[in-house]
Amino acid sequence: MGNTDAAAWQTGNALAFQMLREIAAGSFEDMAYEDTYRDGRPQRNVVAAYFAKLRDLQDTRCDMAFAAVLTDYLAMNMHAGEPDIAVTSGRFTQPIASQVRP
């Protein structure tokens, strides 16, 4: 891996952890898919904002690093018992209003 590869990897990695920290610091009610929690407000779609940042970088190496962090994070959490895909996938069938903050 050359210096530019390492720098791109670090950029994608940093964005992934920045996103995870932003989600952890945010309100579940603002980010929930189900309207019951949001009281009719648009969902705060943090992930879409980070996808836009990655798209602006136009570097698949950054995308891969970002995805590697999320794959690890999701796998770790899902194998620890959360969430049950069979149960939750049926809840996410309708489009919802989302708000993407830069």
C-alpha cells in the first residue's frame, strides 16, 4: 500500500468513525425510521450525509475503508445479538422523509 493508498484509507476510516460518533451523540428519536419516535418530523439521515462526503471525494479507496469500518461495527453488533434481521426488515418497507445535514 503506497502513501496515497494509506492516506485514502485513513480518510475513509476517519469519516466512518466520525459518523459513528455523530450517531452515538445524536438523538434516537431524530434518527429513527419509524414515525412513532419522530412525531412526524423528517428522519435525520446521518449516513446519507456521509455517503455524500464520500461521493465528493471520488476515491474508491476511501469508500472501501469507510465500508470496512462499518462492516466490522455491524458484524460485531449483530453477532452480539442485535438486531434480528428477520424481524426488523419487515418494518422498513415504506419511504420516509429524510433530512440530510452537512
